Amino acid sequence: MADLTDKKGNKVSVLNQGKGNIHQFVIVFDESNEVGGFAAYMDNDANERIFFHTETAEKYQGYGLASILASEALAATAKEGKKVVAACPYIRTYIQKHKWDGDHRPAGPADIMYVQEHL
């Protein structure tokens, strides 16, 4: 993994963590080990990863953490050979804004229902 640095010069890492059905990529400050944000997802039986919520800590808004998190989460998902399903507005916007060319599709009602049933 490349060295990651936020807009303020802090070194950060993105980790993939999971518990039960819900998994998340978290962005952590290397020096303090403090979590700055997360992108929550669920994998379905169709080899797809449904991203349904991304959030950064309010005190770290403006550090560019969400963008780093999205970039790393999408890259890791592509590396695993999974299709991204963008139910999360931030992930959907990131894909469009950065013209991300990995395998992806927008979320539909069935994806939202899948997430709600498995929470």
C-alpha cells in the first residue's frame, strides 16, 4: 500500500474491518491510531459489494479523509474482483467525479432492501 497523507500532512492508513454482516473500511491516523471515518458495506451473493454509508468525524472535515477512504475502498474492492454497488451518495459521487473505471453500478431498490434486511 502506498503512503497515504491527508490534506494537513498527517499520515493515514485505510483498514478493512468487519463484524457480522456489516463490514467497513476505516481511515486511521497513523500517529494516534484514531479513526477519522469509515465506509460501511455488505457483500451480497452476486459477488458485489454494496457501499451504503460513508462518514468522517466532524472534527476532521476538510482533511480530505472521505476522498482517500473512497479511493482506497474502491481499489481494494476491484482487487478482490467484486463489483461496486453505490448505494452511498458519497461513493456514487466519488465514482462520477473521478470517472472511476472499475466495475460498478448504481444501487436499486433491491440493494437497499438487501442492506435493510441484513442490518
